[in-house]
Amino acid sequence: MYQPLADKIRPKTLDDVVGQRHLLGENGLLRRVIESGSIPNLIFYGPSGVGKTTVASIIAQQTDRKLYHLNATTAGIADIKAIIDELDTFLAPNGALVYLDEIQYFNKKQQQSLLEFIETGKITLIASTTENPYFYIYNAILSRCTVFEFKPVKAADMRRAVERALKLAMGEDAKPVEDGVADYIAQAVGGDVRKALGAVELLVSGAGRTASRSRTRSRRRSARICATTATATAIMTSFRRCRSPCAAPTRTRRCIISRGCSRQAI
């Protein structure tokens, strides 16, 4: 089964995560919280592809808790209740960590359904959002959570992820990569690691073509385009409009649609 490159090389430790040095650096607050093992309810705020889901997975691994991944666009109160039913069983002996992606799509009632379980500690909530949480998340949830802002990954940090992806994607069948490719990808993706890894995957997949094969396909494509353009032009120019009020299209020099019209077509 196909597995995206971004999922294959997802970091397993905090040291492997690129970017977010202000949170996960040696003295980063979030890093110290994770290493303490006492995880409060958290809200990760930031753009797509900056490591929010990855960090939540690492937290679950390091605290030996079962991770429930929900997306607010498709999940509902029933899904929350199903998770609660599994607590205190062999399925979640150390408690549950619920990662709720795009929490801003939960309405007020759905968000309030989390309060009881957050307060009693039955679940630890890690919610993520790409929107400003102070506008899209209700105060009752905000007052029980700590907000951490994830920032777009800098090009210098992104390069490390791109080089690692190139090495893994090419494997033993390594092909030479031009100088500056990794730098260009790192700078062009706007701080989105997932987009950078997708670009690497596309680059490696398309690198198997030979030059002669590419030129042949290019010539064939150009010929098809020219033939299509010529046909379309011939059809369009054969239809003229008569000067008479009927303005009927015709393939001849005289209007054959309107009876009695003998004016020349233009």
C-alpha cells in the first residue's frame, strides 16, 4: 500500500523535529513539559505542515499513553463518548491522549462536551488549529488549556528535512542531485515541511526518465497540441455571421438559415 514520504520519515523523537526551536530547543518550555511526563491540556496553534501532529504523537509515545486522533471536520460527540467508554480498560491502561485536529470546526456544544472529562483528568486534550484560538475556541476550553504557537519552519532548518528525505527516497538507487536543489525546495515551500517532502517525492519519482524519452514525449505532445489547435481554428473560421438581422451562422458565403436572405456573409 502506498505510504506518503512525509509519513515514512515522521520524526520519532523531539531531536528529529525540524524547527520550533523556541518550543522544543534545549531550554524550550514545551520540551521541558514533555520530559517531565506531566502533560497538561494543550492547544497547538500554527499553519499546516509545521509539526503539530508529529509532536502530539511523540508526546503519546514518551508518556506511554494511547493516542486517539480525531478530526473535528468529521468527528462528533459520539466519538468522544466512545473514547471515554474505553478508559480504565486494557485498551487504555495509562489514560488517553486525545488529539483533536482542526478544533475550530467543533461548535460550542461539541466543545463543551469535552469539559467534564478534561476537568476530571480522564482524558488529556491536545487540540490543534490553524486559526487564532482566541477567536475560534470558546473561553471555557481556553481557560483549561495552554496555548503554544508553532511557527513556519525556517529555510535553514527545512534543508535538514529535505536532505534526509532525498537520502531516504532515493535509497540504493541514488541519482546525482544538482547543487542548490535542497536549498531551493527549502526556501520555496513557505515553511511547510509536508509540502517540502511532497516536492522531494515528486522529484525522485520523476527522475527516472531519460532525456531522449522526455524529448520524444515533448514532441508528441507538441504535435497533438498543434493538430488540435489547427482543427479548432478551421471549425471556428468556417462559421461566419451574416450582416442581416438574423445573424445566423453558416458554413457558406451566403446565409442558408434565414429564408430569402441573400446578403453576403462576413
